[in-house]
Amino acid sequence: STDPWVRRARPMFLWMMTASIGMSLMVFPLINAATGKGLVIPEIPEAYLQLFGVGFLGYVGARTWEKTKGRN
């Protein structure tokens, strides 16, 4: 698509998922430690990780299909 919003939709989903997992693993435990609650690393739900995996594999599959069809 020539629309820049459409072209950035799939990569933006991956960046949002990566940022949210990073926040859960790095930032939130540091905030808990700074507020006196201790350095507790939260467990990321399995469904959340599966959503990321399906989204990432879907993105890679769609990009591979587009490239084999000659689209950029």
C-alpha cells in the first residue's frame, strides 16, 4: 500500500509488544524496588507470549509472501 499508516501497522504492533514485554521485565521491577516493595519480577502470562509469537510469525509470513510476489 502507498498509505504510510497501513505500511507501518504491522511493525508498530511488534514494537508495541516488544516495549510492553520490556516494561514488564525491566521497568516495573525497578519501580517496585524504588518504592520499597522489593525487586520482584512479574510473570508474563502464557497467552500474552503466544499473542506475541503469533503476531511475529504472521508478520514474517506476510512479508515473505509479499516479497515472493514482487511487492515491497
